[in-house]
Amino acid sequence: MLLDTSLSSEECRLRNDRQSYLHIVRQLVKAQFVLQDRELTIRLWQEVAERHMDLGRIVNLLYGCNFHDVESMLVADEKYLALLVPDEAARS
């Protein structure tokens, strides 16, 4: 029973982690490309650094898919994670 709880917790952590990446990427796209707001863009990149987020993952989501399409972002993220750790995409 404890194992089920830990797996469930791990799945929740991965889901929340993915949502954090998708959210920050959408914010970066808006700040950097839509608004062309230099200060906001700098603050968002600082947040990425402070949170020790994977820069490769961020860049992959920025340039590797259509940020308007959630499914496209999820597929791009899964492919990126699969390159890092083959089992990661299966767990997400």
C-alpha cells in the first residue's frame, strides 16, 4: 500500500513539474516574443535560474513546438525527456 502512495506522489510531482515548465515557457514566449518586454524577460529567465530549471528543456519547449497547442508541448517535452532518460517519458 505504501508503494502505491509513493508512486502516486511521484506521478503528482512529475505532473506538477511538467506544468511548471509549460507555464514558464508560455510566460517567456509572451514576454520575449509577443510583448518584447526586456525587463520581464530578464526576470523570467532569472526565475528559471533560481529554480534550477533545465535550460535545455526550456529552450526545447520555446523553439520545438507550438506553444498554443498543449498537446504539441507535451509531445515535445516527452521527446526531450526521453533523450535524457529513456524511462522518463514512460513515467510522465
